Amino acid sequence: DKQIQAFDNFTSWLQRRPPPDAVIDGANVGYYSLRPDQGETLSYAKVGEVVNWFESKGMKPLLVMHARHFMANAPMSQRDRQLVQGW
């Protein structure tokens, strides 16, 4: 099954890396105080702020988000796409 293989790949990747200092649930951060049911979209800028905050403290966060947030048809501005490329 495709999902099982993807999860196995992810857990294998995690085991080869040092443990993160923090795990960031990008969707919860990006939708914080927004109303997607009313057309508001994920704030990549908010996610970036949280990632940058941890990094500014010398920490190495692990950002976890569903792949749909990074697909070509995801509702992102050009600025959002540039931000995501930096992650």
C-alpha cells in the first residue's frame, strides 16, 4: 500500500537523523485563528515565523505538514512558494 510505504520511508528517515528539539504541526500553526470554512487559507508566513523562532533559539525543529499543502495547486502566493523552498 502506498500510504504504508510512505510512512515507512518517513520513519526510516527519522531514525537516521538526530532527534528534533521541537515538532511543529504546520497546519495547526498555519490555520491558527483563521476560518478555512469561510475561504481563508493556510498562512505559510505564520508557519515560517514559528520555524524561524525555534531556529533563532538554536533549536532544530521538525515541521510536519500534509503533502497537499505543497502541491502545485495549493493556494500559495509566489512569496509563500519562496518561503516554502527555504524549508
